[in-house]
Amino acid sequence: MAVSTKQKRLGAVVTVVAAGAIGLTGCGSSSSGGSSPAGSTDPASSASSSPTSGSTSPRTGVDDSPLPQVSHGSTIPAGPSGSSAADTGAVGNAGVDLAKAAFPVTLDRAIAVARTELAGGTITKLGLDFDTRAGRWVWEVDAQKGTKQRELKIDAGTGKVIGGEHDDESSEPRAVDPKKLTPEAAIKKATALVPGTVAEWTLHHDDGVQRYEIEIRTGGSDTQDVVVPVDTGKAVRD
């Protein structure tokens, strides 16, 4: 049967429409099978994504701030140790009782200043005395390296080095050890023997014996010196 031109054109249109429908169906199948549904999250991309701006890195607990350096004339901060009991007003009071007074700069801190000033030296003498010229209580620290000795005065209120002398020694240095018998323990033994208030103390070697020499005010202008050897801990009048 003969086919008219109009019929041929209509058939072509139907063929094209049918092919388009098939193509659309194939795209829909590929999309539903190869991509995630709307609103879902890809676990892999989620795991590799960077933290949000509000997140923080875990703290290690390590303080990397540098330790303070000490140089001549500098001040060591009193810090937490002993500072709560320290009486800054006592620094300029010559009449305080060293058995009870506490200063902003402790003995340990004074030793730290001396070790910085006298690098490599052996500490041969320690003491606490009122410097009448400065009007301040001062730590007296001697250190020796070889035959060269340095005597330092360290302000008990600020930690500043306010004086010092150089000297020559013929003998090898002998280190003092204030932890073997602490100044507090030696003072307690001395005042048990001689009641009164403590005016000053010194720790050094005398004739090969490491000992404390403690000056005690007994009343008025009277004083009594008491010696406490470190090895025996027995207080005796001097």
C-alpha cells in the first residue's frame, strides 16, 4: 500500500519522540544508581573534611614560655613559694626577729642569683644581715672559683645585687650545704639555748667544720653569739 508524504512525516516524529523517551529513562536510572540521594552525606568526604572554624586542637599541657633570665642588678620575682608569708615591710626594719620574719626573696632565690652572677663558682658562705648603709636586709653569698672569691650582697626585698667584693683565697673552696641543716632548724636550736630575737646568721666553714653562727639579742643592746655545727646540730655559746 502506498504511503503518503504526510504519513511519513508523522512516523518520523513518533520515532524521534520515542527515542527521546528512552534516553530520558536511561538518564534517570543512571542518576538514581550513581549519586547519593538529596540531603545525604558521603562518608568518605565527611571523614576527610577539615575541622570547622570553631574546633580547637588538643592542649598538650606543656608551657613553652622561656624561663626568666637573671643578670646583674636584675630582680627575681618572688613567685608563689613563700611570697604569701613574706613581709615586705620587714625588709627595711633592722629590729625584726629572723626567727619569725619572712622576706620576699628566699634563700633559694638568693642562691639562684649568685649562681648566675658567679657561674661555675662554689658557694662557700651564706648569711642574712641588715645592711645599715643600704637600710635593707640583704643575703650575703660568697662564691669561689679556684682562688678567686666573689662576695655578693643581694637585696632580700627585690633580689637585686646591691654590692660585691673580690678577694683572693689560698685554699680550695669548700661548699656549704644549707639543706643538711636548714637555717630555720639551726635558729630553733640556738634560741632554745639562748632565748631572744635573732639579729643575724651566717653559715660557713671554720677550721674545717661547717657551722652556723647566730647572733641573738638578749635584751637592750646585749647580744649573745651561738654556734651550731651542721654535723652535730648541738648549739653552744660562743
